[in-house]
Amino acid sequence: MRMRQILVGTLVVALTGSAMPAGQAAQSGPASIAGTARDEAKRPYTDYSVRARTVQQGLVAMTATLDTSGAFALVGLAQANYLVELLNRDGKVVCTEGPFDMTKQAAKTDVVVNCARVPVAWWLLGAAAAAGVTAGVVAVGPASAAQ
């Protein structure tokens, strides 16, 4: 499970890049990410927490405990791309949502932590693997008959 999370985080960093397109104005001021994790957390929800981790550096920017209804709010974040990680009472990552680009919006209020959904990073990994296999087959060409 931990290896999968590391792989997903690494792929997200590699595939999202860090440059903002030229001419695109960033929002100003602090950002916030809020939502719920009640589908993945067990009661009491207050035993669980979420944290915002920067995509580029992998640093934890902020942590918040779920409230009694399974909701969370990470307020006062710097403008950056973030992954939201759900943690159990032992501090182990249960699952990850995102990335969320907070350079383009001041607030993201509808985040639903859902481990059952296949993360975008996994789809990108699958597409990259398929492209690599296809490129390898095309480069080698058809097998020639033995003489």
C-alpha cells in the first residue's frame, strides 16, 4: 500500500510539471481546500486527519483533523499544487485525492476523499506504459522468419 502511494505521488510530480503557462495570471492571497472524507474514514471521524502535501516538493503544508461529521478544511495555504492525504489515527496514509492546482483558484470546497476511485495518476501511468510497449513493438518491427 505504501509503495503504491509513493508511486502515485512520484508520478503526479513527474507528470504535472511545475511551470505555469505563459500569460496565465495566478490568483492572489491564501488558498483553501475543504470537503469530506466520511466514505473512507470510520467513526469516530475525529480519529482521522487530512493533510495538504505540495506536489512539487512533497512537503506537508498543513494538517487538519476531521470534524464529527467527517468534514475538513485546510485554510491559509500558499498558492501551489496539492495532494490531499487522509490519515488514520496511527498517521498512516489511507488514500490520496488530487492534485489540486491552487494557483488557479482561491478555494476548492467540494473535495470528496474516495479511495475506490482510480486516481488520474494511475490512468496516466497506464497510458504511458501502453505507449512504451507500442513504441517498442514498432521500433523492433515484425519478427522475421528464421533462415
